Amino acid sequence: MYTDLSENQLRGYRSAVRDPGDFDQFWAATLTEARDAGWPVRAEPVATGLAGIDVLDVTFAGFAGQPVRAWLRVPRGVNTALPTVVQYAGYGGGRGHPMENLLWAAAGFAHLQMDTRGQGSGWSRGDTPDPGAAGPEAPGVTTRGIADPRTYYYRRLITDAVRAVDAVRTLPVVDPTRVAVLGHSQGGGLALAAGALAPGLRAVVAFVPFLCDIPRAVVATDARPYREIRDYLAIHREAEERVLNTLAYVDGVNFARRCRRPTRFSVALMDDIVPPSTVYAAVNAHAGPTELSVWRYNGHEAGGIDDDEAALLFLREQLLDG
Amino acid sequence: MYTDLSENQLRGYRSAVRDPGDFDQFWAATLTEARDAGWPVRAEPVATGLAGIDVLDVTFAGFAGQPVRAWLRVPRGVNTALPTVVQYAGYGGGRGHPMENLLWAAAGFAHLQMDTRGQGSGWSRGDTPDPGAAGPEAPGVTTRGIADPRTYYYRRLITDAVRAVDAVRTLPVVDPTRVAVLGHSQGGGLALAAGALAPGLRAVVAFVPFLCDIPRAVVATDARPYREIRDYLAIHREAEERVLNTLAYVDGVNFARRCRRPTRFSVALMDDIVPPSTVYAAVNAHAGPTELSVWRYNGHEAGGIDDDEAALLFLREQLLDG
Amino acid sequence: MYTDLSENQLRGYRSAVRDPGDFDQFWAATLTEARDAGWPVRAEPVATGLAGIDVLDVTFAGFAGQPVRAWLRVPRGVNTALPTVVQYAGYGGGRGHPMENLLWAAAGFAHLQMDTRGQGSGWSRGDTPDPGAAGPEAPGVTTRGIADPRTYYYRRLITDAVRAVDAVRTLPVVDPTRVAVLGHSQGGGLALAAGALAPGLRAVVAFVPFLCDIPRAVVATDARPYREIRDYLAIHREAEERVLNTLAYVDGVNFARRCRRPTRFSVALMDDIVPPSTVYAAVNAHAGPTELSVWRYNGHEAGGIDDDEAALLFLREQLLDG
Amino acid sequence: MYTDLSENQLRGYRSAVRDPGDFDQFWAATLTEARDAGWPVRAEPVATGLAGIDVLDVTFAGFAGQPVRAWLRVPRGVNTALPTVVQYAGYGGGRGHPMENLLWAAAGFAHLQMDTRGQGSGWSRGDTPDPGAAGPEAPGVTTRGIADPRTYYYRRLITDAVRAVDAVRTLPVVDPTRVAVLGHSQGGGLALAAGALAPGLRAVVAFVPFLCDIPRAVVATDARPYREIRDYLAIHREAEERVLNTLAYVDGVNFARRCRRPTRFSVALMDDIVPPSTVYAAVNAHAGPTELSVWRYNGHEAGGIDDDEAALLFLREQLLDG
Amino acid sequence: MYTDLSENQLRGYRSAVRDPGDFDQFWAATLTEARDAGWPVRAEPVATGLAGIDVLDVTFAGFAGQPVRAWLRVPRGVNTALPTVVQYAGYGGGRGHPMENLLWAAAGFAHLQMDTRGQGSGWSRGDTPDPGAAGPEAPGVTTRGIADPRTYYYRRLITDAVRAVDAVRTLPVVDPTRVAVLGHSQGGGLALAAGALAPGLRAVVAFVPFLCDIPRAVVATDARPYREIRDYLAIHREAEERVLNTLAYVDGVNFARRCRRPTRFSVALMDDIVPPSTVYAAVNAHAGPTELSVWRYNGHEAGGIDDDEAALLFLREQLLDG
Amino acid sequence: MYTDLSENQLRGYRSAVRDPGDFDQFWAATLTEARDAGWPVRAEPVATGLAGIDVLDVTFAGFAGQPVRAWLRVPRGVNTALPTVVQYAGYGGGRGHPMENLLWAAAGFAHLQMDTRGQGSGWSRGDTPDPGAAGPEAPGVTTRGIADPRTYYYRRLITDAVRAVDAVRTLPVVDPTRVAVLGHSQGGGLALAAGALAPGLRAVVAFVPFLCDIPRAVVATDARPYREIRDYLAIHREAEERVLNTLAYVDGVNFARRCRRPTRFSVALMDDIVPPSTVYAAVNAHAGPTELSVWRYNGHEAGGIDDDEAALLFLREQLLDG
């Protein structure tokens, strides 16, 4: 059943999430610091049984220069710099297995699948630790370091996401002028953030993005991962103000307000994990051109392979024809 | 938690499923009839965004000559007859989308993904109807026509599976001497059946196969799809004997008893959908060489991509080095 | 808890379900075709332990002349033509056991309990197959053949329901001028359809009828059987338009718009299987006199025996005093 | 799935439930006291819409002479004293509605449906209060007064069950030499108790009887009503000895040890409410001839209408041919 | 997620619960009758391992003079009459164990924890029976005797609650001019009732109070204990009017309308057991000064220890400084 | 229902968990390192409303000298060095609120409630971060750093537990010769570890201890927290050997094998969170005198207040009479 407002109300919905006065400084300083701690990307070929696709084990400098892993997949035997898709994983997932997720390389793109620090034990494998200090937290990473924007887990992960774009551009197989970012759920939230923070991206794909309009999301669904924030506030009852302040620095609505790149969204009206209104909140706040697929009968899986197919068309338009 | 016998008991477990006296005649007659109703395979190229893989929309003559759909994926630009994997889908799934499931073609095989008649609305799309008459049935197809082996749904589907092997061998891109069959769950059950019934296969891969030792499975799990048989018998209380007789003709244990091809299995000790003992029942009854991966901490997802990776190694040995 | 709109909103609710331009031709053609394929009813006495009620095993010509089973129960020793109730079963049920459901015969009516093709394995037994071709479908029969109104399962079942009225009228024990139809849930939907399509009925009883205002129902509940349609559309994402078109031909609101017979409804405000608004949609669209029992504290069981008692009074008024 | 021991173990299973030394005195004194407080049965005709069955609203003297309600249903127009079935309800149910449960009267028996003191709000209606004092209790009546056999709820209800047999024998329509008792679940437990305590019964029918081998049942299922006892003991941790002592006085195994009347049982191997071993405990302890239907694929609904049909045959043999 | 109206709507919400014309006479007569049946409090010291707190086992005359148990905890070695807190338990709980619930005595109050007749087997132990007659009821005590205000369980329990205040005032360790009442959930409902009915209380603390605006509560949540009333009405369909009439005599909104004592409330916006609107109904109907803590991210546990801490401050203000 | 072996089997059950050859060196080195990084305890009085108990906010040097918080509660006005109980929290909990958990101070003990690093957002509040590096992990802390014993979360937490004993002994209010440790579930596991590692403890109380016989626990329950390990291994399929090696260093069976202090255990036979056999594994491996309370009808709450009461008696014997 529909899990949120009526379709008509959704189309007009606007988030009331606060926009911190120092939002831009916060991220500028964070990224400067990360870049100052940077070092050259490492990329090692991986032996797989794949005849048509080369896979490389990539390590790049993420937040505070901490090493972050990724897989780079490229069509075998290509000699030119390719249009490139940087993909971020959904909650609980990591970069997975070298032989998974072959669509983008099979379609002719260079494809960087970034690992997710401290995750990668839920539905796909990860190999990157999260060295950040961990205060009291509800299970999962959504509340790790949430008492302050500077210690918050997603400050580190978003920085990784932006630095992945920086990193991939230094690789010979990548055409640095034709890079896009893409993700589902948490990955969609990261894509929106990268779309606002990484200079010169050609396009953004954010399927049912997590981390948008968080204050509403927390009171509009009982499902994880938003549930983790609710569980934390149910115990740390005095922390509401502090927590909402931290979350404002990673809210996808605030990134959408600053994103001018062409962005393709999807939303599912029976989604009980990412409430549809929170996706419309990002779409309706977006500063550039947007496309939106509305799936009336789907839950959080949304368009699935149909979303991917549409993304493929969209990215071809944005990256190949541009 | 473990869902079945102890690991030690599992290793020694043997099924008591009955082996009908006319089992071989039943299948010989069924296949002869299907082949007599056969007609040439049709294969139409499909436009996708994939640069490295060609996809063809295949229609072949299945049970009683009824048309069955499939996708054929082949590495682009190949001129030789390829080693080939015929894959069958798990319960509820169909052949899916042309751009899904790229592993086998990316690994250099021709890959036929057979559709599943009357399914394909559960987790992946299908396009093939099941024209069989449908008596009273519990939801799903597991009890469709179960009152008699001749009207039973799985008689038709297993015939499709064997005929898919026949069909793929007639295609120029396929080396007819190097064909293997593979599947997970229901697909694994079909692979076992094809392994016993289709002449000249080089190898069989059956991950957590469904349809093995069915009388035990029905009383050892509450989960679908075995649950459908239980639900049927809970209402049609007088039909136990008749139903168990029908099921004996499609039981994977009976196919394993007749299968001499090298077969790779996997089993998951926390599987609550396909009880582990029913997989051991097939392994322990098998007439040829077998390999078995045991996953202690997995449910029905079993080895996932790790199963696939092992299958890739196994099939290379069986199809390439042979 | 209440599962739908407030009681006040419900009273004013009107469905927006589309009314196909060729709705009447579609059904006229379907019924003509069925009647053309008809043949005489068969009725065999059944030996039961019942001293006061005779039970007959009835077979009549349903959709396309296909045989459909039913039980006819009549008070023993009656010599006159009786007022008659034709009953249809709820989803998953069949005609059941000869000794079940004795109320109507004990109350002095002739009572025909129609079987449900292809169902009858969920909560009561059925004996009638559904010979229609079955394309990809979600479990259950709600999506069988849904790609086209002509292949849709409910086209066949509704035709059976109308033909049951035709059939019962040819039996000597039945007074053909005093026939009513009755059902709960799916049976209520069939009663509404028969009320619109079968000529000369005296009354209709539709308790918490299924199949009304289907487009709303599908997005207003997560429960089966409406869930099956949602599950189908979640996979066959491109099929929404086609599916909604098919469903319009069997929607109870469209039958209610054409039904002029006195009709008794019930609705339960805590029903999570048939949303209350969809019942009001039928009541508020009805072209004749209606009665409605509102059960505030019940789920889909609605009035249960209290609904039956009220129906008995209603049918006595309509069939005996008229 | 099977919920208890293997079928082979079940056949040999014997309960270790204690048999209190004063069991027979306890019940003799209880029944004497109840009979001393007795008064004549009252039976008032009820107006229903039933043409073939007369229904009477019966009130008789139960435990301590407290009034207990029942429905008496008899075939209309009968002039002789009839063989009679006294039926007890399952947990949570009462005597229900006058127009429910017509099978036995339609089959030619006089049929007394006893109400259940203090229940009758779960799945069928009841009208009889339980005036016993109620100490701390887990929800439901299973722990009401459980601290002592004399205050325990089931002492009162079992006494009602025996007194219902006494009462029905005083009615002109009943042949006092041809009375049987019957029930499902809790009703089956009461039937076993009446079978041991009421003199001169011709037969007992106990479908999936509750209240047998209670110490095992409480640790072998998590479902209500046995769960209520577990919940009580989880809080009143010091009361185990006292509670098990009380329960021994109402345990169906102890009644079975004393019952010499022909008794028909049923058991369901997937029953998670009444563990199958506890039914075998009663069957294997029974002092007279027994019949047992084993339903392999059913839960607590067991044989349903098929159990009823078998009971009808059994009762005809025992009551009509004897 | 939020379980009720928006925060803004909640602030303006007013209950429509009926206020019976004889409400005040009903309670005046009930209390007079109870006081007429009274007898002196008994208090026996209990040996515990507590060095700093004395515990007494109290028995006082409750409804109709029936004995009700309680624990009285007082700081050891105190010689003056103390400010006193009378506490009532949540649904299913009793007075518990002597060594539980030490906060109020450790904070310097005399603390009477009243037992709950017929409960005390759910989450804490009870020792007090409920001798009232029990008609048909849904599991639990919420529908015990609900057919009439005079036989209703909560008439007895509320009388106990008022009489506990009377009783505690007769003890030498208690300063009768400085008594407050306090409870969570059911205990909060009882505190509201005592606040209206017991003369001269200094303050009332009602955390997430149960039994307020019951007609709305029953249709706004599926959870127990309100669910018990719904279950009763789902079977006793004819009883709605009678049941709502009974409930009006114990509705916390009617007590709030009559309560002039300073009252501290709490409400939890994710509470699915006591709908937030029903708490606001009591707050907004209250006749005296009120305080309200709103917990946005909590369920029925509400403020937990933070509620207790605020209550301690509130009671110090009301009882110590006044 | 019983969740594990029969009571008889449990009594004889012995764990097969491996005992690493360098177990003692591992812990000796870890503790030496922690003590080398130590610094003096800090203890600040906290203002609460408690009249009879003083509460101090304690910070002590835990693993690697990292600061760990605790509450110290002592009876007000005591001048002598007290027998002392150090308590560890169950999974998800922290040191909680100053006014919670007053039993031990009210009973005359000094009582240190240690905080739990990185937890304290599940059911009670915590204030201590876990600065350890966090690799990929399943939600919760059970798999944090699990790839190596040296990085594993529980190495840090167990060290905190031992250092809490060191710390409390330096406080004037504590008699360092009369210190005991106590905990439920995770707290019980920590108590067992401290019992083996902290010199000179007088007694250990381990209620339904977590972290015992972990290899069996992981395959014997589906519930958290053991489920987290299973979830990790379900994704990191190659890591079984490495993970089991890490876990052996924190397994309570290995601590029990080395613990000679009098130890009181409890076990609950219906516990589905800590399988009863894993508690018996620790009891049966214990090197010193043990007591065991067996709760037949409880889940993981086990004896609750009855366990506490027994612990109070036990600790009085061990700490006061010795």
C-alpha cells in the first residue's frame, strides 16, 4: 500500500529541513583537509574468470587520507579514455565481489564501485575499515559519532565519495571530463552529495535516495536505517537538538539545493524504508534539471533493472552526446 | 541457526523416496512426444545498451511443442562455437531482463537463460505462459495438476528444461559437445533433471536444489514453495497417496540416481526453504562424480557469488579442458 | 484499528474507476458464447449422514461450456418448487464438503454452492479445474491471464457465476422466479456481477465484497488477494495501463452501476483485506435499492453469523413475500 | 512442518504426568456437591429462521449449582427420544449463535452445545459468567485460580461438562441411554473428562484434545493457551510445584486412564497449539477401545469436516446400532 | 514513526467522550459503600536484604471491603511523618517484589505500591485476587464485567486506588496532608481517577495514561489492552452501546474534567499502545494546572527514567515546598 | 518452549570450544599494557534527588588507558570501607541514569556500574566512546574488529571490565579485599572474564551469561547478538576460521576453565537469546565452586528479581561472612 502522502501532495511537498549557515564552509574545510592528506591512487589487476572485463583493485585516499578500497571494471582491450560511472553502495553493502555488478563495464563505461567504510557485512562484502572514534551508538553506523557534525560517520563517508571522483579522474583509462555518479538508497544520497561537492560532474543518478529530509524520515517510517536514529533519540532523549543539527550537514535536501548537474531520480510509492516524501523533498529542492521515475507498485527495490536501463539511457545522453 | 540434522547425520543421510517402476518409460515417452512436436529455434537480436555482449530473444519448442522463451547472451564479436551454459531460474522467476545476469557471457560462455512457464512475476520477469489445465491448486504452481504425473506442472517444466538443451545445440554459436546446465533452487532441481535426461551434457551445477526428497521436505519446513504442497494436502486430505506418487516422478533424488555427469552441488546449513537433508539426499544418491560446497552460516542464498565463482572454475575444468 | 477513511468520509466516497465503453458488449458476447456452448445440468444424489437435508452433486456448463461443479442442498421431503439461494465462495475456497454449510437448506431454501474453478485448496475443498491458459502470474489466480480482459481468470469465473443461475433455474426443485445470489468477499464480488448480468434475480447479498474499486484497493492494502496484483505490477512495471484496463471489466463498481436488484451489503471498518472505501464505492454507485450493515470493530470476518442472520431476514422479505 | 516427535516415537510415547492419590475422591466430592446444589433444567424455544430444526435455550445447574447456558437443537417434528450428542467448545468460544453448528441436528441427533463459563468472546459468543474468585492470572482463563485444585477454573468447567450430561438426560427428547460427548481442542479435553466422570456414556469423541499431558505441553509449544501457564510460571517462579499439582487433577491423561468408553481421537502432526505427543499420551493411557485419525499435513484445525464425518460414522455405530 | 495526529492537531484535540449524567452519583455511592465496608489497615514488616529501606507488607480494605495488598517502603530510621507517593501499576503488573522499585523511598518519600487485583502475572508479581463475577470476556481484565458499570472490573480497581489513599493516610509514617498519586499507563489512568475522587491530594502524576478517551483509543490502535475491548465487540456485536456506556464511567477524560489538582502528564508520539491523542484528550479536558512532557521518538516506554526524574522534581515542588 | 537440549542432556553437556595455546599470554600482555597506560581514577559527586544514596560520576583508565565512565553508588553517611559489587551491563546498555539500579547501594554495598564503550543506546544510556578502529561489521559491536583477536571489540571491553576492578579498589569507600563482580547476559560474560583475570575477587555472579561456547551459540539461535556473528560469516564466507580463532580468546568457557572463585550462575530453559547449553558449557567447565539456578519457564529475562535476591544472599555470604 502507499506508505506516504497522496501522489498529488507529494508533487507539491517541500522540506522544512534547516540549512546551516556554515554548511558550505564546513564541507569546503573538510574536503581541503582530505585533499591535503591525499596520496596517489593504487590500482592492481585482479585475476578473475571474466574474458571481456578487466577488474582492478583500487585503493585511494579518502577522508583524512585514510585508505578506501574500490573495484574498477573496464571493458577489456580498450585504448581510449572512457566515460566513467562512479557508484556508491546501499546501506550495509560494500564494494562486493570482483565478478558482481558487470552492467556498466559491459555497457562500455569505466566503472568504479567504491567500498563503504565500516559496512560491507550486510548484503555485499566490504574491505574498508572506519577508523573514526565510535561513541555510544544504536546498531549500524547511522548514529556513529552523531553528537557532532565533525565526528559524524557520514562526514567521513561523503568525503570518501567526493574523493573517489577525484581519484578516478587520475586514472589513464578515465576521461576526467566525462564522469557521473550513481547509487541506490544510501548510494543515491552519496551521489547527491557528490553532485553538489565534486566539481565538474556531468550527471547524477540517485535512485530512492537515503539521507534526504531526515527529520521527516525519522518520524515517517519504522524501518532501518532511519530507525537507528529514532532508537538513539529514544534513549538519548536530551540529544534531539544536537542530533538534528548534525544531520542537517549531511541532508540530501541541502545538497540538492546546491546541485546544478542534471540529476535522475526514482521514487517508489510503496517504499517503507525511504519515505516517498523525502525523495520529493530532494527533487523539489534541486537547483538544476531533474528527471524522476515514479514507481507506484514498488517498495524500496523501486525500478530495479528498469531503473538501471533508464539510467543507462540517461548517462549515454549526458556523457556520450555532450 | 541450523535448520536440519547435525552435519554428521547429514553426511550419512539417505532418502527413502520411492522410485516408480515406470519412471524411465514415463520420461522417455514424454520427451519423445515433445521432440515429435518440435520446430526450429527462433532467435532475434535485441537492442540493448551493452557494448560487449550480444543478446538474442530465443523461442524454442518446449513441452508438447509449446513455445518457450529464453535469452541467449554471447560475447560480442566471437566467431567460434562456444562452450555453453544453460541456466534455469529459481521459483517465481522468469528469464528476467536482457541486461541482467551478465556473468556467464562476460566469462566467455554462450549463456541461455530459459524462461519459466507461468512464473516470472515474483522476483524476475517472465514471458512464457503455461497452457496446461489447472485443477484446484494452492497458490503458486507447485500443486498445479498434481493429481496425476501426466498433468503435473513440473512434467511440463522439466521437459522444457531438456528441450532447452536440445534447442541451444542447434545454434551456430554453440559447441554442442560442450554444454552444461546450471541453476539455483528450482533451477538446481531442473539442472539435476536435465543432467539425467539430456544426453551428452558435460556437467551439472545444482545450487541448493529444490524438488529433492520431497516427502521429507514437505514435513521439514514451513516455508514456500514446499509449503504449497502441505497446504494442498491439508485441504485435500484424501489425496496424500496420489500426490506422493506424482511427486516421485519429478523428485531430484530419482534424477540423481540416474545422473552420471560430474555435478557440483551446494548446501546451506541454515537454509529454511530447502532443508539441507534434502540436498544431501540428492548428493548421496548421485550416480556420478560430485562436488559439494557446505555453507554453515547461510540461509537459502547459500554461497551467492562465491557459489558462482566456484561454478565458473568447475565449468572451465569440465568444458574447456575436456 | 480503522483501516481506511473516517466513517464520515466513507459515506461520501465515490470511486473513480473507469467504465469501459464496450463493457456491456464484452459481457453480452461472453455470455452468449457461454450459453451457446451449454448443455443440460447433471445432478446426482450424494449419500451423506444427513437425515433432514438432501445433497446433490451438480455439474453445469460454465464459461465456454466447461464443466463446473456445485452442491445442491434441499430440505428432505419437499414437493414444491423452492425459493433458491445461489452462493459463491470466498477466495481460495471451493464448494467444500457435502455436509458443510447447512444453514440455507435448514432455513427452507434450495441452496446451490458453486465450486470455484482452479481454487478450492485454501480453506475449503474444490473439484473444478480452470482450463484457461496461464501466462506469468503472481501466486494465486488474481493475475491469471490479466494481460487481456478476454484471457482474464475472472472473466471465466464471473461467467460461471451467471451460468450457475441459469443452471439452477432448470431444476424442478427450484422456483425460477425466486432466485437470489449471495457471497462473502470474492463471493460477494461474484454476487454483484451476477446481480448485474443475470436476468430476473430477486435479490443480491454481497458481504464485504472483493473486486470493487480495484485501483484504489491495490494501493490501500498490503494483504492478499489484492496484494497479488501489486506483486505482479511490481515486476511487470510496464503493464500498469494494460492491467488496469483488464480489471475495469470485472470491477464490482461497474457491476453495481448496472445492478437494479435490491442488494444487501456489509462492510467492516477494521477490514485490512477489503478496504472499507472499496465497499462504499460499490454501495454508492449502485443503481437500485441497497441495505448496508456497518461493523465498526470487525476485520474481514465482518458480521459473521450476524450477517447471515440479517441476510436470512432480507431474503425472506425479497423471495417469500414478494 | 512436524512440530513434535517422529511418527514412530509418537506411537510409543507415554506420559509421566503424576496421578494424584486423591484424584477419584476429589472428583467424587466435587460432583456430589454440584448435584446436591442442582435444580431442574429450563428449556425455552427460540425463534429462528430455521425450518427444519428446533432450537431451545437451555439453562442447567453446573458447578455449585451455578446456571450454565446451552443450545439444544433437535430435528423438527420428531416424537421419539433421540440419540444425543453433547458438545463442548474450543478455547475462547461459547455456545455461539442459535443458527450455527447445525450438522448434528441435521444428521438426526439431539444436540446440546454447552456454553463455556467466562469464555465466549474469542471466536464464538458465550452467555455464561464464571462466578469463581479470580486471583492473579495470565490473560485468559487457563491460570484462573490455579494455585489450588479447588479454586481452579477447570474444576468448575469440567463439572459443568459432567452436569450437562446429567441435565440433557432429563429432557423428554433425549434417550438417556444413548448419549455421547464430543469436542475439539478444549472441547476434546472436556469430552475426555466427561467420558471418565459421567456414568453410562456410550461414546466419546476428542479431536486434538487440549489439557492432556500438560507438563510436557507447557514446555513443548509457545502458543496459547498453554502459553498462559508458562507466562504465569515465568512470573510466579516459586509456584511450579503448586501449579503442577493443580494441573494433575484436570489432566486428560488421568481421565483417559479411567475412561472405558469407546473413544475416537484425532491428532495433527503439524499442530503447534496442541503438541501431538500430548494427544498420543492420552490415547496410549486410555483404558478402553480407541480409534485415532492421524493428519500428517494439518495444524490444529486437524481433520476439520473430515473429522466430523468420521465422528458421524463412529457415533452412528455406537449410538444407533448398539 | 508517529502513530497518531500531527503534533499541531494533537495540541488542539478534544475528546467527544460522553459524560454520563449520574457519573458523580455513581462514584459517590461506590466509594461510600466501600468506606462503609472498611476496616483498619494491616502492615507487617518484611525481612529483606535492604540496609537503607524498610519494607512493610500492607493489606487494606478496597472495593466492597475486599482485602488489597501493597508494599510500603520507607527510608530506614525516619521518625517524622513523611510526604508520600501512592503508586499504581501498569497493565498486567502487580505490586511486584519487595526489593523492586526503590526510587521513591531512596528519594526520601514514603512509597505505597498498590497491588492490582487479578493481574500481577504479566511483568511483575501480584498477590491480590479479584472476587468479582466474571462474565464472558476477551483475554485480560479489560472486559471483565463490562456489560454494566456496576459489575465492571475497573469500578473495583478504581475504588481500590482511592481507598489506597485513604489507607495510607492512617499510617503514622505518612503525613496525610502531603500525599500524591502516580502511575504509568494503567497506573496513570488510576492516578487520574484518584486525583478526581480522593479528597485533598497534593498532586497527580499520569505518564502515558491508559483509559482516556476510550472510544477513540479502541479504533486507533490494534495493540493490547485496548485490543481486548475491540475483540469483545467483534464477537458481541450487539453490545456496542452498552459497552461504551460502561466505559464512560471509567474514562480518564471524565476524571480529568473533575480533577483540580496539579497534574503532570507525559505523552509519546510513537506510542502504539496508548494513542497520543487520547493523552491530549485528558490534558486538554483537565480542570486544574497541568504539565506535559512530549517525547517525540519514544513508544509506550515514553520518558522512562527521565519521566521519573521530572516527576521527582515536580513532587518535591508540590509536596515539600507547599 | 524449551529452546535447547533436554534438561538431562544439558547437565552433561561439555563444550568443544578450542583453548588457544597463547590464551594466557594474550591476556597477560593486554592487561600489562593497559595498566602501563593507567592513571588515577576520577570521581565527582552528582546532584540527584536521592536522600539515602550518594552517586559519583567515575572515570577510570580502561583498555590502552582510554577513559571509561561509571556510576558509583554508596549508602549515604557511611564511614567505613564497604564490600563492593562491580556490575557490567547487558548488550546494548550503558551505565544508565544516576537514579537507576539502586538495589545494591540500598542493600549496603558500594556499587560500581561500569559503562559499556560504544554501546549505551539500546535500552540504557551510555557515555563512553569506543576509539577502536572499525572494519566491516554487521550491525552492533559483536563483529567490530573480529578479524583479529588484537583488534576485536571484546578485547577492549573485557580489559575495561578488569580495569574497573583495579580502579574501584583505589577508592577510599571500597574495601579492596571484598570485591565481587556481577552481570546479566553480556554483563555475565564480562563477570566470568573478570573472575578469571582480576586477582583476588571474592565472588562472581553470571546470570545467563553471553559469550560462552560461541561456536555452538552461533548455530543454535537466530537471535541477536549471536546473530550478528552469523550475519558476518554469511557474507564473509572465507573468514570462518579466522573469526572462530578470534572468538576463542573471549569465550566464557575458556575463562571458566581458569576461574577458581565461587561463582553463581543462572540459566533459563526457554532462553532463545543465550542457548541454555552454552551456559551449562561454562558451568561444567568451571574450575571452582559453582551454584546454578535453573528457570524452566523463563526466556532470557531468567530469574529477574529472583535472581537478584539470590545474588544478594550469595554475595552476603561471600563478602560479609568471609
